[in-house]
Amino acid sequence: MPMQSVSEIRGDLQEFVRGGGGSAAVERAFAAVGQLADSELQRTDEHDVAMLLCLAGVCAGLAGGGPTALELRAVADRYADTSILYTGRVLPRVEETVELIYRGVEEKSAEILLEAADAISQGWAEYARSDFPAAFSQLASTLGIEGTGDEFLETSYVSWKRGLEDSARGSVEEALAAFGTSLEKYRKYSYYADAAWLYTDLVIARLLSGEVQAAVRVLDEQRRYVDDVIASAGHRPATEGTSYAFHLGDVRSGGYSSFVDSAVVGPQGLGPDDRALLRRYVRVSESLLAYAGSRSRRDLDAALDLFSFGWLGYLDSPYPEIFHRLVRHLEGPEPVAPLLLTVHVRWRGLLQASQLRIRSADLIRTAMDLRERLQAAGLETEADIALLDAGMLHFALYGKAATASWLSRQLAELRRLVPGPLQAVVEALQVPPQAGLQTPLAHYLGARAAHRVPDFMPAFGVFRRDLRSRRELPAEVDLACYGESLWINGILIYETAPAALVAILGELGRELTQARAEEREVPYLSAAELAERTGRTSSAVVQVVRRFRAVCQEQLDRSTELGLKPDDVLQGRPGYRFSPTVVGEVEFRLLPGKSLT
């Protein structure tokens, strides 16, 4: 009999849960799980393997026989040993979950099975639409467990996601109820990092409902919870081989997506980074309450920056809408575009701006502003890495002497917080110009990699040999709209872009993206066609584009030395289009409730 694939085995198990397939099919699936070929495992995402093992465990309980927990764990271990797709972020907890499933069956315990279902749902947006809620309900019924109802559907993760949706659309009471349900389960099942985060969601929801004192009480409870977790879990010294109890940073595997998660459930011993992660959300809540009292943009930025830093998916999450609602509630219906310009976004913009040879004074000013904003959020180490990033860029563009004259003034603090990356910069400054910068850059990136900071890749092109004497276009430039502001490679073109321009550029960006996806030439759109699409007149389109070209030229001439021309970005004959050879990514992040037209 030919070996079955992961998807084929999963299909047989799903049919069994749905009442079809028969005993022969499920027995074939049980046998196939343990016989999965290494070649099949090696090309399967970790989350898909994990969910297969969990489903096999539930079906074994339903069938009254099948693979043992030890056999399923052996498959997980084999996957971890042989597949390059193993992230280490899913299977370790799933091995615990499989044990829970079998123990729940043996003890006929609803509580244990509910905990297993809760663990399976974490980070998996499709859990509620999967076969697991029904499979667990059937298993409970088979075991004679009464009264579980929809509890296998209403996990901590599902409740939290629903609370976010409620909060984003202004249904605060519903959000509070969902968050309360979620928090109770996160605490019960010892998801310490998730619970610490969720307290901040509750603080926001209380502020949205105008209950400032209730928000203060939530913050007090959050502090006590985090202090109790740190005290009860104990101290684990950091060593070179230390694994963290919590993970921070975007990770994806199949249907799994997470920014913060637990390596294990209920970790024994927390390292310094683990404790800092738990306290991170306490500091966010403190900044939000400070903002509620002061209406200070500095307090708001500190909360947003600390909350979102390092999370690449933040702008796609419900949180920009939630924070937008909070600002409107506290300050009134004023534009709040800076909510989208987080410190992480601005840092990436600094790296991109180097490709256009941002002028020395602008680079230094941007770096100092970025550092100040990171320090205001309590991200002291990250603030110094941002400064060293700017130092490396300045050196690559303007040389040793010009860089040393301003970077030396920050030496004492740099030595205290980031001695490794600082030493790499010092070594780079000793390299003769004719020797090339690739090797010192590699040393700097190696030292920098120990810190959770934005990817340095947007600035790589700056380190090519002899760039200082060149005035050539970079390989690509990116155009981005954040709220009402318009940027080209991190250079501000409009602080408040005209709505007509945003609509026109949105249409051109859509055409560029679609043409690339379909591998066809990017078409020119006439003024008449753009007028029809955006609800303007042809003459208005022409005037808006002409004005954009003038402003674009003015801002690029003021802030960069590269000589990028507007026609390099937006071509104008025989119609209009973004230059397919120069423009890379076109990103529009509009204010909540706004559209391109």
C-alpha cells in the first residue's frame, strides 16, 4: 500500500469525526501516522504536523484504540530532528497537549480535555471552523461526560479574538465580557505572557468606556499578577544555551501565527528576557493611563511604540482601529495619522532613506529623534542600536571623520548598553575606504542580531564599494502612505497628502501589484480613466499629478543627494503608471474608516 500524505491522513481522520469513512479508513489513517516518510514530514509545516498529531489523539479516544501518546510523540521528535521547517514554536507545546488528550480520555475528565482544546486553538485563526470543537464534543459524549456544550469552541484564544473585534467596532461591553472570559482561562492554564497582554486589552476597553478608575484597578491587578508569576516561577540565570520561557517576535507555520507565545505551559524559572516581556505590558498600561490623564502625544507614542515594537503584523491587526477609537474618545475627532507611524515604522524608514543618500544633517536628526522616541518608550537598548545603525549608514555615505564627530558624543551610554555592536562599529571605522565595507558590515550585523530590532536589509545597498562617489538610482524605492502622510523610501513627501492624490496613487499602486502578480506589463492609465475611477475630473487629475511632481522634487532635493526625479517614480507618457523598474512596494495604511476613493 502506498504511503499516505499528511493531507490524506488528515482527510481520513476528518471523515471519521464527521461520521463517514468507516473503521477501515480510520485504522488505515492510524497506521499511516506512525509510518509517515521523512520526505513527507520534511516538506510539511510544523503546525500542520502538530494538528495532525492532535487530531489523531482525539480520534484514538473516539475509536477506543489507535496510536499511543508515545507513538505520536515519536513522530513529533522525528519531525524536529529531520525537517528544516521545524520552528520550535509549536510542537513542544503540542507534545504536552497530546499527553493531555490521552490523560483526559483515561480519566474521563472534561477539565483536562478542555485544557487540551484550549492549547490547540492558540495562534490558529481557523480553530473555530476546524473539526476540533466537534471532535472534542463527540469525545466527551463517548466518555459519558455531560454538560460541556460549546465549551470546546469557546477557548481563551477564540474569546480574545472576538473581544478584539468587538473593541475595534466600538462594542465595549461585549469586548469586556469576551476579554474577561479569555483572561480567566489564560490564567487558569498558565499562559502567563498572554494573560499579561490581555490585561492591557482590558485597560484599553475600560478607557474606551470612560471608566478611568476601573482601568486603574485593572492596571493594579496586572502588576500584582505579573509580580506573582515572576515570584512563583522562580529565577533562571541566562546562559548561552538558555531557552526562553516566552517567545517575542512574528512567527508563522502553516495556519499558526503569533507575536508572543509560551514555549511551554507554566514554565519553571524565568530568565531576564522573560521577566522583561511580562513587565512590557504593564508599562504599556501605565503609559496609556498617563495619556488618559495628560492627553500628551509623548505618553501615547510610548504606549503604542512599546506595544507594537517588533510586531510586523501590528498594522494588519485590529489594534490601529482600537487605538484610533481611544484617541477619538479622549481627544475628539481630530486626525490621528501618527498612530500608524510607530517607532518600528520610522526606524525602517531611516534604513530605507539611506538608499536615497539622505543628507547628513537629516540622517543625524532623524536618528536622534528615533533614539529619543525609543527611550521614551523605555526601549533603551534598542535606542542605542538605532543610533549605531545610523552611525554605520553615515559612515558608509559620508566617511569616518564626519561620523566620529557626532557619534563620539554618545560614547559613554553606548559602551554601557551595547558594547558588542559598538565595538563592531569601531572596527568598521578603522577600515580604509578602498577595502570595501562588506566584511565590517557582516561583523556589525552579527553583533546586532542579539537584539530584537528591525531588519537591516533595506540599507544593504549603501555598503557597495565606491557608493560615496556615485549618484545612481537604488535597485528599488518604496512608496508608502500612513494615514495622511506620504513617504518615498522613508523621506516625507507630504505630511498631509491631498485625498485626490492618495486616490490616484492607490489606483496606480493597484495596477502595479496586479500586473506583477499576473506577470504582464504594467499599463498606463489615462487621465480620463483615473478620473472615472477616483471620481475626479481629468483636468483635476492632471493638476494633482503635476503638483505631486513639484512637491516630490522639492522634498527629495531638500533631503537627499541622489537626484531621484519624480518621473523615475511616476511615469507620465502616454498615461500614468508607477515605474515598474524603480518602484518596489506600494503600501497604503489609511486611517480607520477611510478609503482610497
